[in-house]
Amino acid sequence: MGLEARSFVRSAAGGAAAAPWLPMRDKTYLDRLIAAVSTASTQSASLAADDALTQGNVGQFLAFTVLRMQIVGDDPWLTRWFNACWSTPSAWSALREARHVPIVQGG
């Protein structure tokens, strides 16, 4: 069963007990997360053959604008955080997956 098929009353990273101040009462965040991963995968597949893309610049070629606005808005600091911690690593992982390069976790 995928995440989108699950129903829940409250959810937070680490469980509601770990972050009771951040309850998730619906699937909005999960829907955005699923859409972001899907966007990264789809866009990366079309860019996989471009050898000019590197870990440092791949984030510039994938469109995470809508997701960024939904999560961080126009805040410059949060935008830098979003790019450094989400869009660039996600884009790089999606590109490596599209190029059939193994992604080693925890290594």
C-alpha cells in the first residue's frame, strides 16, 4: 500500500509523540512530497543523457518552484535551505537513478 492510499488522523516525522506541536491532519504534505519525487523522476529521465549535469548544477535544471513556494514561500533563508537540503540532493538522486547508477544508502 502506497502512502497516498493510507488514511490517518495525525502524523509527524518520528510519530506524533516526537513532534506534538506539528500535527499533520490531512495528506497535503504527503501529496506534495509524492508530487515532488514524481517531478524529479520525470524531469531527470529526460535529462539523463546530458553529461554536462553534475551534482552541483542539476538542481538548476529541475523545476521545484511550485513545491518551494508551497513549503517556504518567498523567505530567502528558507529558500537557500530548501535548495541545499531538498531540491539539489533530490535532483541529484533522481538523475543518478535515471542514469542507472546505484545509490548506496548509509555508505
